[in-house]
Amino acid sequence: MIARARSVRGWVAAVMVLLPLVVAVIGPFLPYDAAKGLPYSSEGLLGTDGLGRDVLGLLLVGGRTALGMAAGAVVLAYLMGGLIGLTAASTRHRWLDEGLMRPLDVLLPLPSLLVISVVAVGWSASALAITVAVAMVNVPTVARLVRAAALDAASGPVVEALRMQRESWARIQLGYVGRSVLGPVAADLGTRITLAVFLVASVNFLGLGLSPTAPDWAVSVSRNREGLLLQPWSVLAPALLLVSFTLGFNLLADRIVHRSRRLVESAS
């Protein structure tokens, strides 16, 4: 019974993630025109927004930035933070470890949303600038996580044996030590992608990110919130897609972590 309930929750979480993801990936290629009509009218399947644009048409093209920027930021944060964390964990020189980690410790207390907002304003609401800014505020925590998870493996006898065999740094760190951090990274991934979506959406919602006329889901929520009672779908539809993706991704990440723990316990 418990296994069946977990299976149902897994399928529900997968649907919650796949629905907005499919809309974001396939939507821009569908031949749907978000032609303008009357503001906050019932024209079309989901009505129109405050500018008279079709809400469904905006949903189909708005996920590309809403989820694409967040996903790109997480990938960039893991690439940079993971490399720093692995290097700090495997180095035999304390000065290098300190030199890599201490500057990141200085960045940790900085308010993430404030940093991203300043970058967004300074770079004229560039999608690339926002993506890089979101990645940079996540690099310190990712680096600390990877370093802590890799310390035992990096200082173990297997790594020493591989070094004596003159294996390359990349093969040792990515081939062996890197595998030891997959569990903690998988557990962190759900929180990390949710945080990235929240930060990107917050900047766009506050009007500090993309253009106010952009079809981005968060921008749509911000721009049409005053017309919530006139045309609720102009706000609820993009908001539900954002909530569905973040909540479903967290549920899937938790399920993966629990399954990996059971496999480890059964193997031991």
C-alpha cells in the first residue's frame, strides 16, 4: 500500500514537472498567434491580458525565459561551483583551499535578490546578465556543498593509488571523486532549481528584469495582477505553471534521494 502511494506521488510529481516543461520547450514552435484584442476580455480559450494579448499564446512562449534562465543558471552554478569545490577538496596545499573558499565565504551573506536586481538594472534587463547573476549567487553554496561531500573521497586511499598510477587530474576528480558527490548534489538539485526559478521570477515580477511587455510568466503575473478580478486566468495560468514546476521538481528530487538511500542500505 505504501509503495503504491509512493508510486502515485511519483507520477503526480512527474506530470507537474512535465506540463510546464513541455509548454516551455514546445510552445514557441506551435503556430499560435497571440493577437491583440480587448484588454481583459473573454476572447480565446483563456481570455486576454491587460494589453489585449491572448493569454494562451503568451503562455506558449513565456516559459522559454521563465524556466530557461533558471535552468541555465543552475547548470552554470554547478559547473563553476563544482569545479571550485572539487579543486579545494583535492588540493594538498592549504593556501589554495583557503584562496578558493574564503572569497566565496565573503559573498555568502550578500542578499541574493539585491545582487541580482543591481546586475539586472546595470545590464538593462539582459536575460544573459540575469542568468549569470543568479548563477553567481549560487556558486558559493554549491562549492561548499561539493567540497564537503568530496573531502573523504579525495583524501582516501583510492585517490592515492590513482595518483601513484599517474592518472590524470580529470579522471581522478571527475571519474572517481565526482561520483561521490552525486548523492548530495541530487538532494540539493530540487532546492537549487526552485531557488533559481524564484529568483528569476522575483526579479521579473518586480520589473527589474525583462521588459514589462515580455511574455515571460512572471512578468505576466506582475503586469496583470491589477486585473485579477477582471480576467483571473491572465494571472493564475502563468502562476500555476511556475508553482507546478517548482513543487513537482522538489517532489521528484525527494523521491530520487529516498530511492538512492534505500539502494545504499540494501547494498550494505
